[in-house]
Amino acid sequence: MIEINSLTFAHPHAAPLFENFSLTIFRGETWAILGPSGCGKTTLLYLLAGLRQPTLGEIKIDDEPLSRPRPTSGLILQDYGLLPWATVHENVALGLRVRNFYGADGKHTPENYLPRENVSHWQERLGLAEVAEKFPAQLSGGQRQRTAIARTLVLEPDLLLMDEPFSSLDALTREDLQNLTIGLCAEKNLTLVIVTHSIEEAATLGRKILLLGDAPNRQAKIFENPNAGKSKYKTSQEYHEMCGTLLKEMQHETA
């Protein structure tokens, strides 16, 4: 469980993005964070990743205060974050190599090393086996994103944080990877928090949708969307009504 308690955050010499902001996310939930540019969506994701620290308040995950990145939190960025000089196989194995290098000190990594077989397993699962020896520049956008997802899943995370991961992909590839993400989260009981600018993507992926407005954000505005990810939901009246509601709320927030 993620607990954000009375969070205040501001960049140096800037007005706060969040002020006395609280939110609870339970294990296995799928959340989409939606809002206009500059409202703090990506900042909130980085706070959950432990890459930034609150100015005031605290974040706790599984009752532990978050003061640094967690070994079992996975972060997938919009630009994939792949090493251009490394093959798909080497990129997928990168996190595993780094974790095993640091060793089981109880702070940086879990006590148990992860098996190298994880790399081959996730390459197979995500359809990357045939391009394992290719470099990122030789891949399609969808293959690059699958590589980034595989690199994260190799580390067996319990929390998956995604920052607009599908925004640069064509519509068919985007839908394919959205479905893949939904399926993997359900299979592994992962908690998913995804940042998006797209109302349609938020309604597709988030069973709970957090709408942020102009800073400072003080209160969590949450929309329940329990049928997200289910078969044929995107063609339902409920889906279109949710998209319409989110559009109206966003227009109201920025008016």
C-alpha cells in the first residue's frame, strides 16, 4: 500500500506543486494520473519512485517511509531509457547486472539474487527473442518499449510506474502495449501508476483516475472507473461517458 501523507513539494525558488496533499493507493490497483502540462504529474511519479523527496510530509510504501528508490519499484520512461550501444539482450539484463553487482546488503537490493533466466523468460514473453542481438536504433518504437518493459519485469517489481510510455507510438502499437500492460499487471498483481496526457488512455488503463489541476494541488480528485481493462469496455457507453466527464472536469480545472 502507498500512503501519501500531507505532502508538500516545491522545486527550488518556485511555488509548490503540491500542498498538504494526501492519497492512498492499495496493492494491485491500476491508477492513471491525468492533468494539464505543468500540474505535477511527472513530479508525483518521481516522488513515488523515490527520486525526489517531499518538502514536507511523507510517502510510505508497505508501512516503510520512502527515502530512496526501492529495489521493487519499476520506472518506465517516455523515451525508453535504453543504452544505444547495447543490444536488446544487454539492455534487458542491465538492471539485473546492476542489482547483482551491489550485492545483498539489505539496503540497495533484496537479500536474494534474481536468476539470470529471468532475462530469457521476459524476452520470450514480450516477443523480443528474435531481435535480442539487435541495437535500439534497429528496432521499432513498439520493440523499444517492450525492451524497456522487459528490463523492468526482470527485476520482479511490485510497483510499476510509467511516464507517458506510449505517447510516441502509432495507434495500433499503443493499443497492443496497453493491453499487454493491463494483462501483466493482473497476472503479477502489480500496482500500476501511469502518467498520461490522454483522456482516452486514462480511461482505458486506470480503474482509478487521479485528476490534477493547476498548482498547487491540495485535494485528490479521484474518478472510479472499475471496468477499465475489461473486454469491450472501450466500445461501451460507460467508457465514452467517462471520457466526456474527464474532459469536462479538465476544462473546469483549467478555466
